[in-house]
Amino acid sequence: MIKARVIVTLKNGVLDPQGKAIEHALGGLGFDGVGQVRQGKVFDVELGHGDKAKAEADLKAMCDKLLANTVIENYAVEIV
Amino acid sequence: MIKARVIVTLKNGVLDPQGKAIEHALGGLGFDGVGQVRQGKVFDVELGHGDKAKAEADLKAMCDKLLANTVIENYAVEIV
């Protein structure tokens, strides 16, 4: 079995109101020097077969088709 | 400036309906052998000061106070 972690983040320049809200909340909690905060998503996926090359190809296809919106998001796939 | 990535994931045993929905959707898209899928959150945080030890302590406090619900979630802090 292969375990993979997919991280989906907003592209630079795409507004992230959720991140901005967290940024302000951290300031309000007294954390000084907090710069930009951006929020993304992480998916931990288990794949039944043991073929690493196929797993990587499958994971990329999953990101393109379902997990990420490639117009505004980047993704990174990591086999763990 | 220090850049950090915080990954917040659900603890084992905590139900993840969003992950389950993704699991089924991937099956429906024709990806075979997809096992468990769990969804989590990622935060990319920029800290203005350059003190790595203070940054790590701050980030842990941020997770405990705001970014993660430690009753049901684990977090991992990584300085990048």
C-alpha cells in the first residue's frame, strides 16, 4: 500500500480572505510580527496497489480532475 | 523573515465525512484501489522576526490557540 500526501495551495496573487482573517486574528491574540498567512488544503490518500510510478501518475490525475482547481491553485504530491 | 508551514490533520478515529466523499468521488472517476482519504488544512505563515526558536514557540502557541482544535486535530509545524 502506498500513502501519499497532496498539498493544494492558492496561487500567488489569488485573494485569500480566510488567510487574511487568520492573520488579523493572530495579531489580535497578541502574536507580533505575523506577516502574510495563506490557507490551503491537505489530502492524505491511501492507494491499494504498490506501483509507485502508477501511484504518482494517478495522484496527478486526481489533482487535475478533482482535488485542485488548477486555475487558481497549485498542488504538490508527495509519497510518504 | 521566517516562513513556516503548519499542517493540521484530524486525529485517528475522528470521522471525516469530507474525506469519505472525496474517496467515493475518486472511485466514481475511475481511480481503482483508492483506500482511505483524509482531508486536513495547511497554513503558510510568514513571521517578521528572524529568531527560529521564538518562531517555533510562537507557531505552537498559534496552533493551540487558533489554528487547530487539539481535541480532534493534530498539528505539525515545519520551518521552510
